Amino acid sequence: MNTEGAIAKYMATEAGNAAAEAAIQAHGGYGYTREYVVEKIKRDVRITLIYEGTSEILEMTIARDRWQHHLKTRGQHYVTAAAGLEALHATAPTVGADVAALASRCLATVLDACQRGRLTRNQHILFRLGELIAYAETAGAAARRAAAALSGEAHPKSDTTYDAQSLATISRIFAREAALKVGEDGLRWVVGAAEGGAAQAAALAAALPLDAVRAAQSGLLADYDALHRVVYAGKLDAD
């Protein structure tokens, strides 16, 4: 599971670094002083983006492996993944599996465009594909984990910080982010790397389910509010 491990390390360290940045920003100038632990957290977490594989090496590892899957399956790898998530949505409609499926369908379309344009010869495109693949696959994994928790089938070693309903909320939030990122950023990088201009941009935009991705953002702030209440309650309990 070399690629899955690369995705896990990449997403975890990038998320940890982003959280540390947000914590410093929330503290204002105090966040930059040693009296507040967030500056140490930032220093400690930053190295995780470098050791045991830099983020860029992980992006390349992810992109190269999944690109081979894309070619071997004649473009069906993420189409099949999307179909599986749509089936999951039928049995667990609250975990955002349908939106995670949109991320996978967008990814399949972006990879097809890269194949037609031979865009993977550009190293930066491989980096960005690695990022988009990580987001799409993490959205799918989050949906499956939340569904398992709701059905009482979670792995016995699963973290229990959040209950099943909270995991469903987290999954819905991230699925929206992943679908939007894969769709919009995928369009951006394909058009940016190719030379097709406005005609190519219009064709790719039409092929991507961007209207569905944007419509799926409905309810996002309500989910953020719900998760905020859960996290803040946990903070109060810990105190």
C-alpha cells in the first residue's frame, strides 16, 4: 500500500501544518511568542513536510502510481471509484459519498484531458495531479469510514475522538472541498498547461460536473457550525 501510505502521510502533514498556521493567526501577535505553545507546534510540525518524504516527493509518488492505474484501466479507475461511492450513498446518504463521487468523476475527466494533451511530461502537472488524487481518495476514505461508524462496523482500532454523526459531518465538509478542488483546480492546470485556449477551456468545463460540484456546497456553513459545536464541547470537556 505504498501509494495509500503516501496519501496518508501527505494529507496528515499538510493538514497539521495548516492547523498550526491557523492557530498562530488566531492568536495574533501572541501566537508568534514563546509564551504560547502554538509557535512550538508550528516549528515541530513544519519538519513533517520534509522528513520521511517531502510533500513534493509524495505528490510525485502518488501521481505516477495512479497515472499507471488510469492507463491500465483505460481511464476507468476513478470512474469505478465514483460508482462505488454512489452505491455507498444509497445506503449511507448522510456521509457525503455522493459528493466524494463527484470528486472522483472530476478526477477521471482531468486525467483523460492530461492523457490527450500529454501533459504529464510537465513535472508541475504531476505534482498537482498528486495533490488532486490525494484529495479525491481521502474524500472517499472519509465517506467509507463515516459509513462504517454509522452502521456499527468501524474497525476496532479506529480513533474514537468523534462519534458517528460527527464523522459524517466531517466527511461531508471534506467531500465538498475535495470535489471543488479537483474540479476547479483540475480545469485550471489542464488549461494552463495546454495550448488550446478558450475552446479547450470551454470543452473541459462542459465535461466536468462543475454545476453539481458547486450546488453540493449548499449546507456547508451549517455543517461547519455543527462541527464547531462538537469540537468546542470537546475542548470544554477536556478543560
